Amino acid sequence: MANIELPINPLLAKQSFYILLSKKRYKIIIRWNSRDEAFYIGLYTETSQPIFTNAKVLPGWILYRQYLSESKPPGYFAVVDMLTQNIPPTRYELGTDRRVRIVYIDTET
């Protein structure tokens, strides 16, 4: 199994990027909701068709695991708290080299 950490820039409140997961290209959108004080993530096909949207980023949670979709990659997304505090990330705590990270676990390799 291969693990891929999503390349989230902790300085951006909203961002999107394309990433290769299980040999297929997907689009990820991550945004900070200042009213809720939480991050939300969306997963889209390469052509920006929504697979799943607006999932709240919570440490210890497996994103999209409960949903069935033929468009979904075969692996799963884990929200990992590197300090094992298991509390939601604040505005600058999600991303590369930060306390909370999102990792894709490829179950096909």
C-alpha cells in the first residue's frame, strides 16, 4: 500500500489542485470556513464533476469511506493528527509540515 500526503499549502484559505491517486487524476478543493472555523474538502473527477463535496476535516476520520461511488478512488483518505491531539485543525494547522495532514492510502498496490 502506498501513502500519499495531499500537498496542502497551510497559508491558503482556499485551494485546489490535481493529484494522481491509484493511477487516475482527481481534483481536490480545500477551503476554510471562517464562520464554522473548520476546513472542508471536496473530491472531483479530472473534469471537475463532483464525487463528494463539503466533508469536514476531522482528525481520526476516514473521509468518504461510507460513500459508494464508481468515480471514487479505490483507496481512502485519512485525516492524521501528528501530535495525536485529535482536535480539529485551526486556520494554519492543516497541511504539509503542519499538525494535521490528509493522507491517501492506496489499497491497490
